[in-house]
Amino acid sequence: MDKNIKIGIIGLGYVGLPLARLFATKYPVVGFDVNQLRIEELNKGIDITLEVDNKELQKVLIEKNTGEKGLYCTSDIKNIEECNYYIVTVPTPVDKNSKPDLTPLIKASETVAKVLKVNDIVIYESTVYPGATEEVCIPVLENNSGLKYNTDFYVGYSPERINPGDKEHTVEKILKITSGSTPKIAKKVNELYASVIIAGTHLAPSIKVAEAAKVIENSQRDINIAFVNELAKIFNLLNIDTKDVLEAAGTKWNFLPFKPGLVGGHCIGVDPYYLAQKAQEVGYHPEIILAGRRMNDSMGNYVASEIIKLLVKNNIEIKKSKILILGITFKENCPDVRNTKVVDVIKNLTDFGTEVKVFDPWANPEEVKNEFNIETVRDMPQNKFDGIVLTVAHREFLEIDFEKYLTKNGIIYDVKGFLNCKVQGKL
């Protein structure tokens, strides 16, 4: 291992901050983010994403960029000039037409290029389609730095495997795939991660292999969830409890334990589109991948339609009926609202003319308002509702006395199969 390693982490969100904190226990680390408010919060030892415990963050924070072990957070590009390893951890979303949007990745590459020096190594962690690092990122680095790839600077790829809200499978406990642009660089990248990842590493033979491995991890999960979502639709028509069926089938040793639901988030709901885009570019139409996406993208509309049917069945007038949505984050017990599919349920219910209120004790109301133009509250509304819909399995929701908040013929719909009380509908 190089003795003079200094790491720059580009992007301090759900992926970058946990990685920066981990590396800072052993190396000098400069965390860079363009969001000045985020930097100010982190320098106070506060992580609003809740991915890093504030006490653990405060242990590694240093006040000045001295080159000593620890984490220094900044929005000033000058503070990353002395780094020799740059790790890019920015998001890779899709646009409104579900097309890959590499803008954050390109901008991050432009930032790194401004400070790139001879023998520096740039490592990408953002999920992309196979070939994106070499076809998109490296030309940006070359064109904006004046340096030559694999002569003056080098590149690696090590896909992130962060699971937001998971306090058991933290970054150091998840095996890390690594790769590099030459055999020598691949070994260096692997050694860097192996020095802090206690779960170990897997050195892939090429950057493209590492990129492909990451993108199929989430595509596989997406397809499996799409299958059980389709089963849920079928079994609802047959008046069979999907949960009971899955529990029975799960008694076989090799049955995969997937559950139906809304599939959002920064990975599963996005990554299949990256693989599909690349497949189409080379002349192949990916039928299974896109069919899975269509199924999962349809679930918000399906859930809303099922709720409306139940309201009609209970003689509740749809227009101006009051609906309470429990949860808007993309998964339980975390504040992450990126690409949440709960908004699809809300939009469809609103289109039917219902009055929707959203209660989520985890989500930041200001962030939800800015991102989706939806009002949310962090405390349980003290009103009665014609329908209560659990969309996210936050543990706080188990404590609610639902009868207290329902009108005479009100209904409870449980998307997650999470509640212990009597419900009128569920997936």
C-alpha cells in the first residue's frame, strides 16, 4: 500500500458519507460536496440522512485540512487538490422518460479533472451501464485535465452496495467488488478497499465486468419483485391471500422470499433502465427487464384503484373522501425519499378526487415538498379518515389505534402486509 494516500470523496450523500467516515478511520480524507448546507451540517457532526451515527461522525471529523488522518468536509475545490485518490459517489438517476441521466456523474468528473494530477487514481462508485466509465467519464477527465488516460492518470470502478437504513449491513460489512484500468491499478484499488472493508473484496477482471455485476444485482431483484407483484394481482382476483401463499411456498428450501410492494429507491427502481438502455444501443430489446419495470411501475396505480374499489364497496363517496397515507419514504425506518413510488399512489388517489394527507415520522417535510410538491406531517393527524393506507412499514405505525381515526365505514389498506389489525385490503 502507498504510505502517502490522501482520499477525496466526491459527493457526501447516502453513499459518500459512510465511505468517507470509514476511510477517515485510517487515512486523511477530504469530503467534497457542492451543497453548502450539507457541508455545514456535517462539520457540526450532524448527518440528516441518519446513515452515519452522529457520534461516529464526530470521532473522525477534523477542523482543518492538515493531511492528518480524519475527515474534513468542504465545498471548496481547492481543498481536494492534494488528494491522490478520488472516489466519485454521486447519484445516477433517470429522467422523466426513464432514460439514464449521467449529468451528475459528468459534472463530478469535470470537478475532479480540474485538480487531477499525474499518477492520480479516480474511482467511480456510481451505478452505471457496462462501459459508461470508459465511454463517458474518462473522456471528460482527459478533455478537462489535459492528461492522458492510463499514462498520466488511472481509473477504477467499485460499485456501491449501501443499503439505506440498514444498521446491520454497513459499508465495511458488505463485500466490495473492485476493478482497475490496468492490472497494477486494479491491485492498488483492491488493496485500498481491502484495508477498511472487513467483509473482504472481489477483484473483477475489468471495469466493465464490475459495472455489469452491479447493474444486474438490482435488475434481478426488480424482476423477482415484479413476479410476486403479478402474483398479488392474480391472487386478489382469486380471493386468495398472497401472504399465505408465499408463506406456504416458502417452506421449500430453494423458494426465494420476495414480497409484493412498491418498488422505488435509488437503485432497484432505476438501475434496470441503465442496463436496458445499453442493451438497446447494441441492438437488443430486453423483454424481461422492461416487463419487470412496467409491472413494478404500475403498482401505484393498481393500489390506488383497489383502494377506490373498497371505498365504493363501503358506500363512501369518492369525491372529497379523506385518505391518510402512512409513509412516503421509499423504504421503512429511514428518511430516504429518492424515487419513492408512494407518490404514484398519492397522485392517482388525488386524480380520483380524494383529499389525501400524508403522515411520515421519518421524512423531511421540506425535502418532500421541494422534490414532489407534496405536503407531509411528522405527527399523526388528529382527524377521522375514510381510508388509511399503509405504504411504508415504519415501526411507529404499529402503535396506532386505527379505530380511533376511522369514520364509520372507513377502510384500512395495507400495502406491506405489516399491520396486526383487521384490514380491508392488501397486496
